[in-house]
Amino acid sequence: RFAVRYGFSLPKDTLTALRSAIQTGVLSKISQDRFTEELMLMYAEEKYREMGRKLLETGILREWIGSDLPWNFADDGLDDTRTEVKERWLLSVILMKAEHLRAVMEHIHLSKENRQHMEKLVGLQEQLLTCRTVVEIDRLLERLPVWFIGLFQVIPELTERMRSYIALLERLPESAVTGKDLVARGVKRGPRIGRILREIRDAWLEGVIRTPQEEQVFLEQRLKGGT
């Protein structure tokens, strides 16, 4: 970490000794808590991606986890504004499959918040790969923060779909229709209110509604339908 931070290279004999120590099991003497603490300190550094690549080059992560995993420490430009450790951490594991993420969670003592985010990644990746429409994607991601949604852009199979979805969200105006409005117009409190609001959002996403005026027309037709 210090070598990357201050811009110096470790001598060849030091690197040789490091690799030899790793091969002879020196990491087994380190507690999971200590390893996790040092790893997370890396993510707080400005050059954490370069530091991560050094961990891969020396074999430290492979030895600790027990296998080579597709860590993402690439300078892809998508995280230039990410300063939170939790965001950087998730970005570094976003290319991993479910079994990889579970292996990481077994060997690194993550905080409760990071474990919850990791578990969410496990559940969402496979579901997103089966989505074919923007509405299907939205129903999975609607309640998640934008920074979390943005992580999925890095997955090659999802890049185009997620970029389109995020661009659409940025243009999507907030609906003028609320649950209170529907109650005031005679809709009984209950599941029907949620269904109508969901249909309005879907219509915006699909381009059926493009203006507030069209939204009101859509609502009128929906209320006349009565279902």
C-alpha cells in the first residue's frame, strides 16, 4: 500500500522473499479480522485499484481466498467519483459469479452492510441477465440507490442495457400522481392504488407517456377502466 501511495518499487529480493513467504503459508498466521482491516484500508486510498493489482500480481488474494477470482481493479473510468469504501469494494467484486462472491464472504470478515450488499449482488446478477424489457429491469432495481445500480454497468453482458436504463432514469420526470390524489378521486385505499401508480411508471418508462398532460389522459382512461 505504501509503495503505491508514495510511488516507489519494492526491490527484487524483497518481492522474491514476499512470494516465498506466501507460498510457505505465512498468511495462515494472520487473523481474518486483521486481513480484512488491512484490505479495507486499501480501498480508502486514492490509488486503491493499482494497489489491488499489486495484490493480484503477488498472489496474496489468491492465497487468502484459495483460488483465482475475477477481481475488478481495472481503470475503466466508471468509478472516478466513487470515494466511499463500500462502493469501491463492490465495484471490485462486481464481475464475480455467485459462487465467487460466497467464497469471498467466507474468507473476508465484512461489515453487516457490505455482506448485505454482497448478498444483493448475488441475487440480482442472475435475475438481471434474464430481463428483456426496461420495465422488468425497473421492477428489480427501482428501490435501489443510483450508485448501486451503476455497478452493473461493468458486467459486459449488462453494460448496454444498464447504461440505457440509467440514462432513462435521468430523464424520467417525477410523476405528478400520488396515492393521495387517487384516494381524492375515489379510489379505495388498498392494492389498486399501488397497481395504478406502477402502471403509470411503466408507461413513462416505455414511452407511452411523454408529458404531464399525457399522464393525466392515461390516468383518466385507467380510472374509467375500473380494474
